[in-house]
Amino acid sequence: QVQLVESGGGLVQPGGSLRLSCAASGITFSIYAMGWYRQAPGKQRELVAGISRGGGTNYADSVKGRFTISRDNAKNTVYLQMNSLKPDDTAVYYCNAYYRENFDFWGQGTQVTVSS
């Protein structure tokens, strides 16, 4: 049974930081590309950051220079360090694991709220 369990969300003031974690089980983590997506109310889900199995990264333009994605294959965990948070970053953040078609898994999401 595949499980992706996100943690680390919460309420933070503008300019603050949060670190999200996603612990995976039931998959061979090291062969999966991992990603963080987010969905704000009334908006479509969007890619925030991705990391390949080789460690290459990509980011949405809106978070470049503020967010950092990383992975620890020994711990089957992917992280998203979020700095200089803005109210526009408020959303439910989802972890994704992708290998190929039919090997595409999602976590349940964690709420991030940026507000004073």
C-alpha cells in the first residue's frame, strides 16, 4: 500500500518560514520523481517544485529564490523549505510521487496559511 504523508503545514506570518515534509512508504522511493503542488481556493492545482530521481530541481517562477526542494532517499522523504512566505502562498500543499503512467501517487495535503 502506497502512502505519502505530508507534515509541517500551519499558520505563519508574512515573511516567515515553514518546512514541509513528505514521508513515502510502499514505493521504491529512489526511482520516483517527487514534487510539491499546491491548490488555493478557487484555483487549479499547480506545480510548486519538483526533484528528479537524480536530484535535478525545477521551480515555479513565483517561488524561485524562496523555496527549496530536497530529498533524502535514505529516509524516503522529500522536503520543501519555504522562506519569505507571502499571503499568495496560502494553499493546500500536496506531495506527488511519479515514476510512469499508473505509478503516480498523491498525499492527502497539508494546509499552509500565510496571514498576519
